[in-house]
Amino acid sequence: MTAVAQPYISVVVAARNDNHGGNMLRRMQAMLDSWIAQAEFHGLLSEIVVVEWNPSEGRPRLKDSLFLPINLSRCEVRFIEVPHAVHVLLKNSGSIPLHQMIAKNVGIRRARGKFVLATNLDIIFSAELMRFLSGQSLETGFMYRMDRYDVASETPASASIPELLKFCERHVRRVFACEGEFSLFDNGMRQFDSHDIVAPDAGFRFGKGWSQVECSGDTRYRWIYPEAELFIDPSRVYTGCLALDLEVGPSAGGSPVSIDILDEGGDRLATGIVSGRSTARLHIPERRTAAKVILSVRGADLPLTRHPRIVNLRATGLRWEAVPIRAETTPDQWPLEVLVTGLAFPWDGTFEAPSPFARKIRNAAFLHTNACGDFTLLSREDWFSLRGYPELPIWPMHIDAMLCYAAHHAGISESILRQPMRIYHVEHSTGAGWTPEGEKARLARIAAKGVRELSFSTVTKWIDFMRRYDTPAIFTREDWGLGDLVLPEESSATEVPEPA
């Protein structure tokens, strides 16, 4: 094929042939196969830019280790090499063989697509996502993000793309959502914590919008974000009412919080006001048709100092109570009663305290940065306005989150792509990347290398800075992405275009 004249989208990954995470080539081949086949099928003009950073000594180059179909008409694959001689000029070159975020900048800088997706070598893209991208409805001025679904590493080696996608759909283990990481039941619902705020047999399931279970002293709770899904088992018959023990959070600033109960279509079923500590009793009508309700929470939205999230309300308990419904209630109504039971927790002086500048901050947002290194999609123009990722020659944890907040404060709006669109992450060996069970091994590897990573507290300080001044923190110079160097490149195309 000749080079795709003007790709609509460029997919940028950074890698080296060192078997990172175990079975690396197989995972990367699955990523290439899933994108290329679907791009060809949907007619999506695209390119995959593979930045091979500091190629492994004694191993073949990635271009010689991966299979690429011939006669591609819609997707070009480009291999850009950052030689060892360039790598050793950076700090920590002996301890970190691949500076991942700088390598991604190399690809982003040289991408030719109108839009550029920064992702990783072990991501598989769902058919629904590829269909959406082929519709070419992306817009400049938006940062596109989405949840990540982890799947078993034993992907079928010789499967067709439909078979591979079906395997991923049926072998999901956890989801990395904006609110946290959640293990999943076989039916895709989020699992309960071992010490949750609700009994496992109560007939409820938590959807998006609920945090993981947290603990303060003897109190266990889940934060409720602006739109929180609560699934009610429709096969069971309930008497009485659903009782929620609620408490206003630090972002409410001591003011009451409104809570609306919505049906799946967004129509309001009930409304109430929560002050301090309260119990909200929602009577479920016998003739209900909804298997899911949405708790819509609105508060003062004050940003915190030590955490980027914005939390107006938390739930400490969820149960059924045998409380009779009011006599005047019709069978189709969802009456909500809110009873104040105590004063709110005094948040000032705690880890969750609001920023002292909170009431003057006008553009704070809690962004979906969880696993953002696996899917961050912006226009090429917007990537250039941000000068890519911060180029810090340290362990790359949290650097991608810094980019997301810089984008927001540069006026680029976050847009979260929702179900049924998905990205699947093929699991790798414990400790190679962040997983809940592998965090101890990951930290041990970093300590053994004698390098450091951005601490959560440091990242939060920078987010607080960006919020206070509503300006992006840019850490790179005009030559970001090794822009002053001419790097070796090969392509699946018969003609390699000159770099932009």
C-alpha cells in the first residue's frame, strides 16, 4: 500500500521487544489485529504509530517480530525508533529502559492523523468503539476518555477478530472506572466489598457513580457522585421502603445537598434535601417497572485540597425497612422522606477538607484519570497546544493524569465514551503495571531500581494549582517529543511520507 494520505486518527503506542509484562508480543499482536481488521472493515482511515524506544539488545526489532497483513488500504503501520544513543542522554536511563510518556510524545509529535489516540500495546478495541470512531464525529476541543475492562491474559492465539472480541466480553475480570477499580460478577455487575454498606443478599447492586468502600474509624461508606446507578432486583418482591443512611460531604461546605431519584430515562421519580446526617426513605411502588434508579446529587461542589475528587454526599448504609407508606400515596408514586438524624462530620482539618480557596475556584472538575494511559484521545491540534505529556524521566505513574487536568484547564472539555463502547486490557504479569493485587510487587520493583515516581500528593498539589489559577501546567519545551531529532522510521506503506 501507499501511505494513507490523511489519516482520520493516529493510534500511538510505545514499546520495546523485552517481553514486558510477559507474553508481550502476543498481547501486542492482538492489539494490532483488532485495530487493523476493524479499521479495514469500517473504512476508517488510520495509522498505528509504534515507537520502539531503546531497542532491546540481542532481540529482533518489533517490525520484524509482529505480523502485518499485506494489501492494507485503510490502516498504515509506522515504526519509529528511538536509538539507545538517544536514550542514554536522559536521566535514569540505566534503571528505566523505556521512558513511556516521552516515547508516546515522540509518536504524537510525528502522528499525521487529525485526531491522535495515546494508548498501550495490550488494548483491544470493541466493535462498538470502532464503529463510533469510523463515524468521524470527534471534535477538536474535547478530550475523549473511557473505562478500561481487564480480561484474562489467555487470549485465543488463532481466533478471528469476532472470536477475540467475544472472548474479551466473556472474560472480564474488573473495570477501571472514574470512581475506582471494581471486580465484576459474571453478569458484568460490580461486586460487593467484603465489608460493604449493604448486605449481599439485599437485592441491590451498585453501578457507576458509587465510589469503592472506604473506612474512617468504625464508619464504612461509599461516596455518591453526581449520577449514581442503583440496580434493584426485579425478580424479588419487597415490602416497606428502601432506607439510605446519608451524610453531606466536605464539598457541600456545610450546605444542604439535593437528591433526585430518576428512572432510567432520566425522568424524576422523587426529590429531597439532605442536611447533616439523614436517613432517606424511598418507597418503591408495587407496580414498579424500573430495575434501575439513578441518584442525582447536587451540592456546592467545593474542591478539596488533598484529593482531586469532589464529594458532596456519602452513604453509610443501605437496607430495607418495614415502614408503612403514606395513605394518600398512589400505587405508581415513589415518595421520598428525608429525616435528619444528626450533625454532619466536621471536615475542616481532615484529609478531605475543602481547599481554603474553594469558594473562589470556578472551574474545578473531577476528571476520569483512572487508567487514562490506556485511552486518551484528542485532536492533533490540542495535543500540540499542550505540548504532549510532561517529559519527566522518572517512573511514569500519574504523568498521564497531569495531562488530563492540563487539558481541562486549557479549555479542552472531557467527554467520556460510554457502554457499549469498550476497551479491553489484556492482563500481564503481576507488578508490571498497576493492579490492586500487584501494587506491592510494583512498588518493590521501583524501589529496587532506585528511581522515583510522582507521588499522589505531588500530583494533587499541581491539580490544586491549576484549579486556583485555571491555567494548564505545561512541563515541556517547544522541542517536546524529541522534535529536534530525525529518527529512523519504517512503514507498512511502500512510500514513507516526510515527517511533519
